[in-house]
Amino acid sequence: MADSEPVVTDEILSTVLHHIDLDNQACTSLATINEYSDLSGYLKDLLKEINIRDQRRSYEFARDSTEFFTSLVSFNVTKNLSINPCSQKIAERLLDKEIQTDAHYGHLSASGSGHVKKGSFLQFLFREGGKLCYLGVKIEHQSFLDEDDFRKKIGLSIENKIYKACKVTWVGEVPTSVLVFDTNSKPAIYWWREFLELKEVRDDSFNTRIASQEVVKILNSIKKEFPIDHTILRNATIAAFKQNGTMKFDVFIETTFGKYVPDNILLVDKLPNLIRNLNDLPEKKRFDTMFNLVPSEVSFNKKKVELTKEIYISFDEGINDLENKIWAEESASGQKLVVIDSPEGFSKFKLKVREA
């Protein structure tokens, strides 16, 4: 996503921090500073991460009777999170779900000592662009000794701020828009479904189908002027969408297009604009920036190329290492050739000695 627009936070209304202690199964409210000058900058950095990072996805409330939704409704009435009991209830719900998750999946972690990453839960209520917003963030906290009184205190990590978050924006009196951030390659189900009780706005099949189609449409703009580059980039795009795994759209754009060295030097000047158009696609065409790929939803299967009026070749789209399987050559006499590396087809055609 483009990051040219600054994050504008009108004001922080309130904030509360809870330590989620899985070992002792306790949820403890921690004191936060009353002066919001530094905390305001911290919030702006958090929002910038959520607004521009690839690991974000849109969700909806499963029902308007869930604990999270009803808590949000109460925040519109009592905007001070430190005195609104619902902020404590949300934190306690997170603890409950993390305890359940560790009980079911803790043995699967690399160390075998726990599945859920330890940390604290920070909640903000603020205005952004005049709208009421809520931000709940699972963060790392740090313990340290205060140099003035040598007492143990808790602080927020500046470098490692966030690994799970939920941002909600009100439309009028109703909490409506929900954006979830997760640094895991696959968003944790316990976070968005069990804890927040959300449902996906767009499923993986939709995201795979629409994203792949829209990228190919953008590529069609260079087809006539840069046919070789179009073939290479189209093939690389389809290969990326046909694999199993997670699609992180901004990583895909950077890997496939940002690092691409054009065959035609004239494409160099036009590539930045092409990349900008590609980065704008998720917002314009309404698909998520991170999702699990569903290869069967990619509608591009066979590529047919006319070689002469009598001869065509057809090949599967998304071939790995395409340029070393089919390529063009020009003989010493100026004959233009399309060469196919084909041990299987070699014996089916008359052998002709290549000119020196």
C-alpha cells in the first residue's frame, strides 16, 4: 500500500495497558502515563504500521451481541478506558483465549513450552479524521530498573511494538470498520475468530481470483510496447499466485517487479508508474493485502502464441524458469528462431545442424 499520506490523529481520548500473564493466568492493569505527548507519537507509529504493512486484513463482526462488539458500543458512551469495566473484560477475554490456545497447541511450539507469544495488551480510544477509533494491540513489554529509584517498572518496547492488532472505526454511533494486523504468515485464528469474534469480509478464494486477474490486467498495458517483458512478468505473476502458501502482496510486488531488470531498457522509466498502479490495486479493487493462496482460483492456465500462420505453441502459464525452456535466437544468416528445450520432442522432428 502507498504510504504517502501521513497518519493524522486528532487526539487520544484514553488508554489502558494490561499485562497478560499466561504463566500465572492473571490479567493485571498497569499504570500508564497521564501525559500523552510521548504516547501520542507511539500511537501514530502503531497506526502507520497498521495502515501500510502487508499483514492487514478486513473483517466484520460475527454478531452485534458479542462481548467485543458490546464493549465497543459502551466505549462510545464512557470513553475513559481506565474506568470503563469493559476494557478490563476485553483483556480478561484475551487471557482466557490465550490459555485455551496454549492448552490445545502449546506442545506444537518449537520449544514445546508454549504456543502464544508472551506480552501485554494495550488499548487506545482516539479520534482520527474526526471519527472515533479503537486500537487494541498485543505488544511486547520490557521490564527495567528505574535509574532514579531503582524500582522495577514496565515499559513499552519501541523497536518491537506490535505483533497483533485490531483497529475499529465508528461510522456515526456504530463501530463498523474492522482492520486486523498479524505478523504471522497466517493470521492466528484464536486472535480474530476466538478472541475478537470476527468473520472474514473476503475469503481466500476471492482474494486469489481477483488479485491475480487485476495484476494481469495492469500488465496488459505493456504488452504491445514491451512484449518480451510482458511475457516474463505475466509468467512470474501467475507462478506466484499458483503456488501454495501465503500471499503478502507488497512483498510480491517488490520481488516480482521492484527487483526486475527489464529486457527492454525503455521499460526502466515506465516501471515505477507500473509498480504504483499495482500497489494501488488492493484498495481500488477491494482485496486484502495478505491471504492464503488458492491455486485453483487462478483462471490462467494455457498460453497460446502464434509463431507463423501455420504454427502455434501452447504452454502452461506460470512455468518456473521459462526463459531457459523457451527462448528466441537469431542465426548467423539472420534467421529468427524460437528455440524450445525439449528432450521429449527432439526425436519427432528432422535434425538440422546449427549454422556456425
